Amino acid sequence: NTEEEKGDDMHIIRFMDDKGQEGYGHNYRDGKATRLAGDLFTGLQDTDESVAVKKVLAPLVPAAILAIGLNYHKHAEETGQKIPKYPVLFMKNPASVTNPGDPILLHPSCMAPPEVDYEVELAVVIGKSAKDVPAAKALDYVLGYTVANDVSARRWQGGRGSGQWVRGKSFDTFCPLGPELVTADELADPQNLRLTCVLNGQVMQDANTSDMIFPVAELISFLSTGTTLLPGTVILTGTPSGVGFTRKPPVFLMPGNTVDMTVEGIGTLSNPVKLYDSIVR
């Protein structure tokens, strides 16, 4: 059991050391972490080895990214849409994942005019295969939680993507994850967590997961109905009110911005924003 083997500290990072090797660690502070041996899903063991962290990576490489739209009451209200009867499901390309601190890249196709939005979300990581899971047992399948930014190209999400959200959600770098994976036992109640989005020092989103329309357990039960959720599946549980496209005037991500996403008990996921063409391809 991962929790028993690594002790009381349940904040896990995936990192690159100064030799370019990837690994897992905990007790991350002052640029160092205690290395964890083993596998994230079958068990990690504390090695007591202190290692220098050159770069913090996204906590995992997802097997799949399942995302939920319109899952906060106030967000549904601000968009003028009815409360959905069932969870609104879309997917993001796993290749859209990017690391804490790495730039969100604005592709030219999303910038004429600008249309890229921020969305702070609680991300759920499935720890073992789940199928036809009742809501009462759903949290038993959760390995842990992390912070996500469901970056969204709104025009591609709408007409340019034929009204299918996947295209506008799947550009490279449009799924920052991290900075840590907090194991499920440390966040006993995922329905009472404050989450905020701060753009260039200004609070844009400030809400609590208690405003979710479909709680985490119900989402897992719904998504696993007749469908296997593989270990490493990441579920993005929806964003609260305050997104950019609903504001008057709208607020979209621009080169030079910094966006900080915080979920209580997990940490802050920070990413700068740059133009795609400013990076050597």
C-alpha cells in the first residue's frame, strides 16, 4: 500500500534529477526531495535518499483524461445554461499535459482574435481499474488528487470545432497538472475544498468544490458505467464561475501572463503564457 509504505507524508511529486532521470519523491522542499522507489500504482517505498530536484514534472502521464463541463451551479448560471441532468463529458488529448512552470503556448490559430481561457479544476487520479462502481464505493478507487488548468480555446470549442469540445481543449500545453499528487487519505472530503485562479495577481475564480453539481463519487460511478477506467485515468471535475469568456469585457490569456491555480490542501500550479511561435519548434 503506497500510503503505509511511505509514511505520513502523502504529497508526491514526479521530478527530474540533475542526471536527467525521472522519479517520484516526497518531502519536497528547498529544491530537494526524498526519493520513492517502486511504481505509483502498485506501491512506492521510501528510500530515505535525499535527491536534488532539477525540475518538477506533471505528477503522472495520464492513461486518459476525462473532463466534465458545467459541473458547478454558479458556472452554469454565468453561462446561461440549464443545470445538466447528467454529467457533460468530453476528453482531452493526453499529449496536452504540461508541467508546472512550463509555458502555456498560444497557437496562432487561437489568437485571431484571442480566445484562450483559463479554468481551475480539481483533478482526480484513478488508482485501480474501475468498472460499474457504485457511488458509495467510488472514492475507494481514487489514488489521489492534483490541480489542473483546463485551458480552452473557446472558438475551437464552439463553431470551429463543430460544437465538439475536444478539439478546443486538446492543443499542446492545454492541460497543466501538478504540482503534487496528494493521496486520497489526506483529502478525505473532496467536496469541501477551496479553489482559486489568479491571473497576473488578480483573483478571477474563487469557489468551493461544495458547489459541484455532480460530486466526485457520482462522477466516478457515472464514468465507470459499462466502461473501464484504467489506473492513471485523470478526471477533471469541472471549473467554477469566473471564467474569462463570461466577463464583460471578456478576459483571455495573453503572452506575458502568469496564471496560478490553487486547490486547498494540494498546492499552487503556476504557468507562464507565451506565443507558440516564440518557442523553437
